[in-house]
Amino acid sequence: MPFVNVGAVRLHYEESGSGEAVVLVAGTGAAGRTWRLHQVPALVAAGYRAITVDNRGVAPSDPAKPGLTVADLVADTAGLIERLAGGACRLVGSSMGAQVVQELLLARPDLATQAVLMAGRGRPDAFSRALAAAERSLYDERVRLPSAYDAAVRALQNLSPRTLQDEQAVQDWLDIFEMSAPDVTDTGVRPQLDVDVDTDRLGAYRRISTPTLVIAFADDLVAPPARGRELAAAIPGARYTEIRDAGHYGYLEQPEAVNAAMLEFFVDGAESNQ
């Protein structure tokens, strides 16, 4: 089981393939292995070296501590890139992972050649503030939802209507959700819940110079396409792609469309640099 030490933090990672490195950063509470279902095989088949990481707070990486910030996760990711990729590489992030990548593009542009931001946003809105506060209060008030109820809520929140109407598909998702409830503890996912887009960063993102692709999911309730379009408009020269029949977990619901957009962007960027 491979680990890398970044400062005082030990991070678990996995890598597959060879060639130019692509580092994939997962969202709140998600393990790096979620990328290994669809994105890692596609990247390896295309000749890339895919590196996934468990952010601190997601075992077996080190626990997170209260007061975790996006700057902490940016430093973790930057250190991992330096240790494993040896320099600038391609970056992919989803949800909180997109936020980490966005901020890394400002803090350490020397470590990124291209970036793909999925289910991201550059500012909060009324619903995102309410959702973030509600998730934090569930833990802080020591509320523990029955696993079946929690699975149903997660399905409604993260999947598209198309998936929800497919009886076999939705049952498979419910089974997965019920068996994989996140470790929302003081040193688990709870600190990650504070890593939220709580200020308008669109103005800051106008300073990003890394070629960027923003992918939004048409049925995403957590990071709606409108927020993705804003994000792409703020980043100079950014591309924008919207994937149909996909909710917040669109990279798992519609992996072929997501992978095609990602790989096309990577190839176009490589050709433009020749």
C-alpha cells in the first residue's frame, strides 16, 4: 500500500500506467478509488500515468483535524505532485477536488499544464450555503440517519432523473450508498465539510493562466450548470462542456462522455504545444 509524506501528513495514493502524469483529486469524503472505476482505465489506455490520492480525512491517509482549509489540501496536492510527478502535470478534480485544483492553479501554477474541473463552482449561492450548513449541523448535533434513509437522500442529491428512473441502476446505487457511508467523525470527513466555496472567487480566477476545461453535469443539484458556466467564463480561455443525463456524480453516471471530453482536451492541448 503506497504512501507519500507531504510535510507532516501521510497520504495514500495509487498509480497506474506510464507516460505523462495525471493527478486526480476527489470530492468531499470520496476515496481516490472512485476514479479507478472509469477514469483511470481510460487514461491508462490513452497512454497516461494516472495518480489517485485519498485526501487527508479519508483512510488510509492520515486523519484530518478541525480547522482544515482548502489551502491545506492545496499544499497536500502540491507536495504529492512534486514527489510523484516530479513537476508540472495534468490535474483533474471533482466537486471539492475541483475547488482544490482551482486554488492550486493560483497558488502553484508551475505545477499544472492542464486542468479539468468537474462539478465545480466559483462562488456560493443560497442553496449551496444552506446545504453546506445542513451537512455540518447533522454531524455537530450528533444526528445519525438510518443507513437506508441516508442512501436514499444521497441518491436524490447526486444522481440524475434518468438514473433514478432506471430500477436496476438505482437499486445498485442505493446498495453502494448504504454500504459506503462516509466516516463523518472529528478526524474523518467532518473537517472536509468546512472546505467549502463560501466566498466569491470568480474575480481571483481571472488570474488563472493554465489551460482549463470546465465540465458541468446537466442535472447537478449541488453544483448546477449555471455555476459551471460562471466558472468557465471567469477563467481566461477556459472551455466549457455540459454532460446530459448526469447529476453531481456525473463522472460515474456518464463516464464515456466525461472521458471523451477530458481526453480530447488533453490531446488538443498537447498538439497546440508542439
